Amino acid sequence: MSVATENAETFASLNPATGEVVAEHPVHDDAAVADALARAREAAGWWRALGWKERRLRLLNIKGALTRNLNRMAELIHQETGKPVQDAQLETIMAISHLDWAARNAGKVLGRRNVYPGLMAINQRCVLEYQPLGVVGVIGPWNYPIFTPMGSIAYALAAGNAVVFKPSEFTPGVGVLLAELVAGVVPEHPVLQAVTGLGPTGAALAASPLVDKIAFTGSARTAKRVMAACAENLTPLVAECGGKDACIVDSDADLDAAADAALWGAMSNAGQTCIGVERIYVVDEAYDAFLGKLTEKARDLRPGFDREAAYGPITMPSQLDVIERHIKDAIGKGGKAVVGGPESVRRPYVEPVVLTDVPDDSSAVREETFGPTITVHRVRDLDEAVEKANEGTYGLAGTIFSGSRSRAMDAARRMRSGMTSINAFAAFAQVAALPFGGVGESGFGRIHGADGLREFARPKAITRQRFASMNLTSFDRTEKEMARVLGLINMVHGRRYKR
């Protein structure tokens, strides 16, 4: 059974572009969530006992099933989010790549290994292994409804856990279809179940004592509520909470490439991207030329639901009010709309908006907008750009365009973010081996890569005495034994070190 269906109450998922009903889904209450978790706990024991090789085989077959159903999944994403089909296909491709990496690397990253015991415990054999947590609850977002949750689902499954997935109420069908594909490959036990519903369904998942970890993606405000629910059972949490990411353009950057990447980072998926570009800081010498290229490209973009549209509608209707408020606040505080303006908000779409001369205290600069808008700022040099980029409470990702590798690397290291791409937008998201996550109000913990696998496992340390030696942790310890140890420690660690 891949999807719990005990409760007859339903809700509709709607196409945000047309308002048409895509499908009806059950609202799973506390009891339904508890039943799903109970099934997951039984499945987790079976899944863990399979071992690395068998899980790897099944996960690769899940990858194959998703690949064969790529267009079906992309069309469903298109219907539920409104994003262009090709963008939905790209998102699914990235999810497939991460599933493949997690399946192939889990055994190497988390498998048992020997650890050198050190001089004081030389008679001990030391073993480190990573054990599954048990049941992982994943609360997914609507903006990338297959790629983002797959960063938790694939790595949790590869680590040996069972997963209960609560997709966003805006994109429930994606979660249901994914669970169905997994059940088709792994029919023995429900290692992945989807529970659908509104906020209370996710709250029931987070608050349950039957879940061993929660992986959450959403706003910082909602993350705090999820953390509070998890705190009742000391359930650990990995949280990705959005950002206000900056793009820095150096004086010697390739301005055509920078404008192209910044525009995609700001406008693709209607700007509804947690790692999207929302602020651009351009060094003075390049500012005018860059702004000209950016605005020229931005004016050519058109939102819509047809195949020729650059991007789709705003998926969550309430976000339209936020976008409009940010645009008006920026202009009201002295900013200029060089492309678009408040009139660009044409529900359910928002046409491209490029703002300049926006003061730093504007909500368009300080708060996550999550729409196809961008603020462009003139800065003195790269140092000021990094300083401005690091202002605020978020710290998810960033982008730097520069012709100097050394300056770009230095700036990337100084940027307060979990991830930074140089001379490309969000390249790190395509690299499954790299960890993904932020700092500050952008969240904590990591998905993807080896760190993402370890996020869903617990380290277990085991020592085994190989031969008898001095027993210093005994009341039978002698003065002679202690003197020998003190002499040894002084010889090994007591010397002075010179430069």
C-alpha cells in the first residue's frame, strides 16, 4: 500500500494557471498519519535487513521506473505548478541524477570501517558504522515538487530508512505518483508512502513519536512551528528555509554570461526558487553595461501556460500579495522600475520586474520575494559586494561572476552561504556529490552528497579489545603503571614545536 486512504475527506489540487481541478486527494488526519508511520516502521526493519547491495539494486530500479515515467511526471508537475513542461522535465532529470548517486554511493559513505585507535588504546580494534535512523518524515515544497524532496527521500532510503512523504497541498499528485512508482518496484513493503492533506497533516507527521527525523523545506516561519512540534519528542530536523540570494558581478566579468545567468536565476519558475537570484551587486565599472544587457533580456520574457512561455504563473495565490507589496515598497522608498512595475502583477502571472536604486532597508532587499523580480545595485568593488551580499538574516546560496579565479574564489569563501557558484548559476544543485543547505534563517543540516547520506544515519562506534594491556580504568591500577603512562605521554606530547 503506497498511499494511505483511510479518510474519505478530500481536497482538490488546482492548476494555478487555469483554476481547473487536476485531481482530488484524501485529507489524511492524525490517525491516518499514525497508521502510515506504523507501516513504515515495519517496512524500515525489512529494508534495513536487505543490506547495501540489495537496496542499491532496488533504488536503481526505482530510478529506472522514474526515468521511464519522466514525461508523465513532468506533465503532472506542469499541471500542478504551472511551470513549463521543459522546466519540469529538467527538474525530474536532476531528481533522477540524485537518486542514482545516493544509490551508488551509500555503501561506500556509510559502510563499516576500521578506525586507528591511537597510542593509548592500541590494544583496541575500533569500528565505525552508520546505522539507519528508522522512519524519516519528509515535508516537501510545491516549487520543485520532485527535485527538492528527492534530496531527502533518495538519501534517506539509500541510508536504509523508510520514508513517509507529505507533499505540498499544491502538488500532492507528484508525491502520490512517486510513491506509486516506488511501490511498483518494491512491492514487498511500503518503504515510501505519501500522505496528502493540508497543514494539519504535516503537523501530525512532525509531532508523531513514531518518526525518527523530519526533513522540511519551506518558510522560516513554518520551520519554527515544525521545530516546536519536533521538540516534544526530541525529533531531529533538517530544514531548508529559503533565501535572499545574491549575485555578484565583478568589473572583469563576462557580462553577457552574467546577465543570462542572473536573469535565469531570477525569473525561471516565476522566481519561485529558494536558491534564486533576488539581489545583484555589480561593481561600478561594469554596472551600466550589465544593466543594459539584463534589461534588454528581461523585456523579452513572457509568462504563460503555453509552451512558448518563458515561465508560468505564481503557484501559491497569496504570494502575489507579497510580490506586489515588495515592488511598491521599493518604488515608494526611491527605487526605480527599469523593467515592469506594480502593474506587472497580472494574476495569476507576474511579468518581469527589474528594480534599481532600491534602498537597503526595503522589503524587496531584506525579505524573500519569491517572484520574478530583481534588484540591481551599484557597488564600489568586490569587497563591498560581498559585504552587501552578506547583510540580512538569510544565507542559502550565491553566485559570483568574475574574470579572476583568485578573486572569485576569495569572494566565494567569504560569502555567507551554504553554497556558491562561480561563473554559472546554481551549478552545485546539479552535482549530487555536493551538500546542499544554508545558514541563518535559511536553515540547517544538509541534503545531497555524503553529508546528505550521513544526515539520515546515526554513527555507531564499537571497540573490541584485541589483547590485554595496562588497565588504567580499574581500581587495581598501580603507581608503576601510571608512571609509565605519564612518561610515555610526556615523551609523545610534551615537546615544544617550532615554526
